[in-house]
Amino acid sequence: QVQLVESGGGVVQHGGSLRLSCAASGRMFGIYDMAWYRQAPGKQRELVARVTSGGFTNYADCVKARFTISRDNAKNTVNLQMISLKPEDTAVYYCHADNFRLSSEYWGQGTQVTVSS
């Protein structure tokens, strides 16, 4: 069992920056692929960024060059550094963990990010 707790959301102006953190409890954090998703009002949840257990990263096209995902397996954390934020980045951001071989996935409760214009 893995529990995920996000923090770092808030209100920021257009062009500002935020850093989201996700703290994971439970064992074997390092074997999970970690990701950040977001869901804006009236829209489907979408993948923002992902970092595999091996450290490979990928990003949604709309956040490339602005968002950076990183993980610290020693601290059981995954972070999302966001710069040059836009109003369209406004959403609830969710931390996600999954392991294909274990057929396991977990979600955090979400943290609100609001970018004012």
C-alpha cells in the first residue's frame, strides 16, 4: 500500500512559479513510476509529467520547457517545478504512482493550482 500526499499548490500570477511536492509512504517507492496529472473544471484528467523508476521523464507538449519533474528515492518524494505559469495551467494537480508488474496504482488527494491573469 502506498499513500501519496501532495503539497505546494496555491494561487500565483500569470508568469509565476510554483513547486509541487508529493510525499509517498509505504515500501518500495523506487519501484513505482511516478507522475503528475491535472484536471481542470469540466475537463478530463490529463497527464502532465511522468518519471519512471529508472529516471526517464516525459511531458505533455503544453508544459514542455516550463515544468520539470524529479524524484528523490531516498526521501520518497516526487516534485514538479512549474515556471512561466499560464491561466490554462489552473487545475487540481494529482500525484500518481503505478507499477505495471504489480498491477498497482495509487492517487493522491490533489492540490489546487490557480493561475490568475
